[in-house]
Amino acid sequence: MSADEFRFDGRVAIVTGAGSNPGLGRSYALLLASRGAKVLVNDLGVGPDGRGQIGPGVEAVVEEIRKAGGEAVADGHSVAERDTARAIVDVALDTWGRVDILINNAGIAPFATFDEITDQDIERVIGVHLMGHIWMCRAAWPHMAAQNYGRLVNVSSAVALGGLPTQSIYSAAKLGIVGLTRSLAAEGARHGITANAIAPYADTVALQTMLAEETRKQRLDSGLTTEVVAPVAAWLAHEDCTVSGKVIEAAAGSVSEAFLSHTTATQPNPDLTIEDLPAAMKQALDRSATVPYPEGGDFMYDIVKPYETTPRTA
């Protein structure tokens, strides 16, 4: 072991949606465990569209970790409900007494156009992605705050930033995760909790269902494996990583930041009319001069009364 190797000894990690092979969650769990973390491996065992069953699931991932000398437990609760999300965190607490890292990787992606996707699938996608992140972060938050340490790694998608036909609800949920992450980063600073989002792209079971074999092989030849995304998630989960509120894109060993920016605003005009908009929009849509959107909520403090914390009810 190298003296400067990044380790997770003594840390407890929860990785949701970690039962697929190949799968990003599995790669996150294996890497963290190989560096000393105790890992709760969570997955419902359903297919990429949220239906059926895929194997061999979480037990196989746990067995891989244990055979390599690591420590892990399997969990099959859903992230999409408040009580089951709490149950996932409780398993980690009952087993190891703490939670340091949460990687919210669980997700489903049924393909359907906006007018054809069923109401049930809309609720399922929002439930697993956006609400799953909310419930899991909410379940882990008080324990991280009490120990003044936590690392939240939320999983968004480039689809949320660029849009994709047949994935309108998925895109909405994934962009909602960005907003959640940035706000949790602002709130978590005083509790020693960082929150970042990762937008990964790699060969997974989900991609296998969408791509022809030749196309998939070409992407693998380009290095789009889950194993080279895992170090990015692991770094964001490490105690030495202090950045927070970021969206990090990761694919084929390449890393970049996706960030919000805005153009130069037009001058305030209290007499603005609809007729003024053609000229105003021409300037507003000019991207030749842009600046990053403020982070941490600082830009709101002058117009919003600082929040007062209130006891959380069940």
C-alpha cells in the first residue's frame, strides 16, 4: 500500500443501486471497500426500467467484497419511500454504528415519449430518483450532522443538462437532484457535510438494453467502463475532498465540471413592456459574455430572511 494512497479505513459507506453487473454502483462499492470502507450494498434487483429481476444482485457484490478481504452487508430496501430509506440507514447504523458516506446511485429509466409515459411510471421515476435522493439524504443527514462529518455523492446525468427525447421525466428528476445538491452543500457547510453531484457515463446494464452489440463494443473500446468512473465518485466521498455543491462529469477517465452560468443582464427597466422584449432578449440570449451562477445561496441572503431551524417531526 502506497503511503499516499487515499484510504477509507474506519468509514462507513452506503451505495444504493449497487447490484447490477456491469453497473456504476457496483464499481463504487467495490472501490470503496478495496480502500478500507465498510460498505452497505443496496439494490432492489429490478431491471433498468424498474421491472423484472436482474441477477445476481447485491449478494454477489457483497461476496466479491468479502472474498477480497473487505467488509460489506447487503440490503434490499427501496429508496423511494421515507420509511424504507430510513431502514437502509438503520441497517448501516445497526451493523457499524455510523454513516459517513452516501452515494445515491439507485435509478430507473423507462423509455417513453412525454405523451405516452404512464402516470405510474412518472411517479416511479420521480420516486426513485428525486424523492429517493431526498429520503436517503434526509435519513443520513442527522447522523452525519451529529458527528460533524459526511459526504453526499448524488447521481445526476448529462441528460438533465442537455435533454433527451423519451426521457423527459428522468431529465426533470435528475436536474432536481442538482438543485437539491447545491442547497444541501450550502446547508451542510456548518455541519461538516459536503454534497456533490456526479454525471457519469459508462457501459452499464442499462446501456446494454439500448445499444446494439457493435455500438456497445465501440464504446467499451473508447474506455467507457464503470471502473474508471468509480475513482471520481470515491474522491468526492473522501475526507480530503472539500469541494461542495459541484456537478462533476465523468466518462472514460475524463473529468469536467458542469456549472450554471448566466449572460449579461439588461439594465433594470421598471417600465418594461412586451414590446421591449425583442431587443431585450437579443441581449439576454447573447452568450459571448457569461459568468458562473453564484453558489451557496449567498445571492439570496439580501432578499430572503435567514431561515430559522425548527425541530423535525416524523
